[in-house]
Amino acid sequence: MSTLPKSTIRLTMAQALVRYLAALRTPDQQPLFGGAFAIFGHGNVAGLGEALYQYREQFPTYRAHNEQAMAHAAIAYAKAHMRRRMMAVTSSIGPGATNLLTAAALAHVNRLPVLLLPGDVFVSRAPDPVLQQLEDGGDGSVSVNDAFKPLSRYFDRIIYPEQLLTALPRAIAALTDPAACGPVTLSLPQDVQTMAYDYPEEFFEPRIVRFRALPAVESELEEAAALLKKARQPLIVAGGGVLYGEASAALRAFAERHGVPVAETQAGKGALPWDHPLQLGAIGVTGSPAANALAADADLVLAVGTRLQDFTTGSNSLFGDAQLVSLNVNAFDALKRRGLAVQADASLALQGLSRQLEGWHSAGQWRERAQQAGTAWRETVAAITGKREVAGLPYDGEVIGAVQRSSPDSTACDIVVCAAGTLPAELHKLWRTSTPGGYHMEYGYSCMGYEIAGGLGVKMAKPDAEVIVMVGDGSYLMMNSEIATSVMLDKKLIIVVLDNRGYGCINRLQQACGNAPFNNMLADCLQAGDGAPQIDFALHARSLGALSEHVADIAGLEQAMLRARAATRTYLICINTDDTRTTEEGGCWWEVAVPAVSTQEGVRAARARYETERLKQRN
């Protein structure tokens, strides 16, 4: 029997790629892709650049100032959308492509989707080597884009236009897989971008991309329930999977129904409102005393959607002899630390487990202790963040308090963005949010330079929110160019720069390991001539188009925050801070290896403490 030929449309490979992405929709009929960030060069301007221009109405293109930064913005956009929407990023070959590698690693570690479209060298090899090409004398097929392979959840190099017919569906499947979610790299040789092919028209029809929720296996729920029923002092550790699985309501219902207190990881903060009676606050190295004390005495830890990194577990020393039950959509994460694994969507797993636990509650004394500890900690937070008069320079906790006081309802309408240094520790403990997504922290990769670019991505995703980027001077100097992009796109950010004149966080860690201050604070670095410059961050931000000011104290910061909130474009506030003080309450041991042999007495003493602390680790 003969069949009629399918209708086709002749497009270049680049045109087909953009048209396909533009046709994808979420279940609520929003475009799956918010568009693409692009910095053009000879490896993508003629091919993909032409295609992006052709479809610019359906698929917006945004120009950035740094390839790594624009990828950070795209990743933050996806995180702010709880992985339900995402962006593409394209660069030229060579340095444009390799500038994306750090962002690819960040997305992989954090399980966040971003579609990377780096240009590549000519498949024809007619111009060999082309400008910026890396040559491998032992493998003629290698380009710098091969470095993306270990950093990508899915990698493909498109050497024939028709390969898109299989590569693109696979790419979207990886980007939207709840367990394998992460960066996807499609390497695009520049000559292949411009080649034409007769694609089936049906390939470009609008389609809904479904987000799967993996149900729990009943036998796994039964086994987990049997362990919980034996527990009297259980603790829930809520991770990012609670937020990405949109399971906050299920978490709250489970905690209330069974009387189980909740502690939150960096990725999971905001899963439960900050003032909920069963909320213990942050867990781990940057944790509250309430959460860490109960973690040490818990007889069962129910880890929900967390990959149990060392900051959460105190380098595997925090949970004592507690039984571990891991609810996680990702089997790799669920199996960590030899706990009982329940591989499932967080919401479905919690609901199913609750049904199995009908009538079961934690011990009454445990619940009472948890509520008292949580209340005491919130009172401590209020005291720390409520200080308006500070002798000498303020420290990060006092700055956080001034930022939150500047809003009549900051727990509901502000989104704080941060990534690295001391601020993540202070924000994890002290920032108050009642809204999932109100706390946006990149701490899986702890990447300095993410903050401002990430803030831009968050603002693009949540234009009605007040996005507050809190960043240290060290991170600011590493990457700040997307201030100009935020002004150009009319995406207002409030940026608070805490200037402690160096890498204060690592300086304190260096000294805690017994070393003398060295090469971290500007004052302790090798210098010549006039020495370290006095950097005017406010003036620098103004040169990029932002409004800005430098304030002298906490009172000045509060007033400046009011001006920043009233402003219509990106506003930077800089304040000098104390590099020696941190919040003393909370925290736990974190393993940082100390030299076994040293001429410094302080290092030898630190090594002795290190060996003692290691005895607390679970094997």
C-alpha cells in the first residue's frame, strides 16, 4: 500500500533548531524556553545568529557581556521557575565555548536545566585549523567542546542537519527529567549550522512538554513506614527536591499530621514557612543550634529531596546513629550513606508514606522540645537581625537584618540571591522567608560570580518580585558585567555589596586550620608600588548604568534600601563590613584536611583537633 509523502519544509539546521524550541509549551501553555542568551562570534553569528533573528518574535534573544555570566542567568531563570521553564545559551567556538564550562558544572551539580549551544569547528575541515581551534595531534575529532561531555547530562555533536530529529527530543527529555535533570550540550559545527535539509513539518508543530512525577513503589513505602513506626525522635531534612517537586504543601501536611520537626538544607530553605511551629531552621555546617541539636539526638532522619552534601551532614558526623530514610526522585542520591531508599517524587512519596503511617506520631516530648528549640532560635534571629546601632563595622548578620527591615512584608515578596563566601552561612541561618523560592542560593557549586548574573535570571523569571542580590566584594570583582545587562533589559535589581576588603571567609578558614593570614585579605597579599587600590564599588556600578551609593552604617543602609526599593532601575548599595565577626550560634564541624606535618605550631594544634573530630564521622 502506498502512502502519501509527508509535507516537508526546507530549513537550515540552525533555523530548524530554533523553530523546534520555539514550539514547545508547558502544560499551562507558556513557552518552555524563555528565549536564548547569545554572544556572537564567527562560530555562531552567521548560522545560529541568522536563525535567532528570523524567529526573534517567537524566541527572544538577549545579549550579555560574559558567556559564563549569561549561562548563570539562564540557570537562575530555570531555578526560579522550579525547573518548569528554561533558557538556551549560545556562544562562538574557542574561548566563548570554554567560558561556559564553569556554568555547565554548576548546573550539573545543582541538577538545573540549561541548553548550551556552543559553536564548533568546521566538520569539512576545509579551513584547518580555523581561528580559535584547539588541535589534538592524536585525535582529529577533538575540539574544546569535548570538555562539556563530563559536565552534561546529555551531549551531542550535530554533524548532519537531520540529526536534530533525534537529538532535540533527547535533549528535551534530559532537560525535563526529574531525576536526570541538568545541562544539555548540543555542539554545533559552524558549517553544519548553515546546511539545509527538508524537515517534516510535523516536527515543528506546537507540543506540550509534560513533567513526570515518579510514583513510589508500595513495598518501599511499607519498609520506610515500618522504620518510622519504630522511631520516637524523627527529623525531616528538606532539600531542593521538595521545592522542585512542588511538594511544600505535602511536606507541611506530613509534618503536622505526624508531629515531625523539619530542618532545611541550603537548596531546601523556604520549603516550610520560617515561623512554622515545627520549623527548626537551617541544618548542618551553616545550621541553627535548634536543627543541629535535634539532628544529633534523632533516632531517624527522613531526608526528602536532598543529595546529602557535606555541609548538610557535617561531613557525615551530624546524624549520630540515626536510621536514614531517603525519599528522592534520583536513585543515585537516594542510595547515599546506605540509607533506606525510596525512589519517588517528593510529594507522592510523602503522601504515600503518610497513608502508611495512619495514627502514628513522634513522641510528645520530642515535639515539645522541637517547638521550644525552634521558638528560641527565632527569638535569637530576631535579636541578631534587629540591631540598629552597632559599635564599629557591622557584620553580615546585621546587614541582613537591615535589608529585611526595609520591606513591610519581606518574607512574602522579596527574593534574595547569593552564592559563595560567608553570606550563604549567614543567610541560611538568618534570612526569613515564607515563600518557596524566596531564598535563591547557589551553594551546590558555591560559585563566586554567580550572584549578579543569577539575580538577572531570577528577575527575568519573576519580574514582579523585588530581587535582592547580596554579594561580597570578592565575588563582585570576579563577575559584575551583567549589571549593564540588567539596565539594558530594564530588569531592576537591588545589589548590596558587603565590602570586607578581601576574601574574609577563606581567611577565617585559613586561620581556623592554624595558618597565618596569607593571600586572602588585600592587606595580606603580595603588593608593589602603591599597593592595593581603594575600590569605589558605587562609582563602578554607576559606570555600568546603575544607580548607587556607599553608606556608612546600618542606619544609612536602611534608608538607602528604601531609596533602592523606590528606584526604577538597578540600584547598588555598598557598605563596609567586619571581616572577623560571624554569627556564633549554630554550625557544626566540617572536614577540611589539615597538614599532618608543619613548621607552624598553630597548624600542628589544628591537626590534632582535626583527628579528634574525624572520629565522629559515620563510615
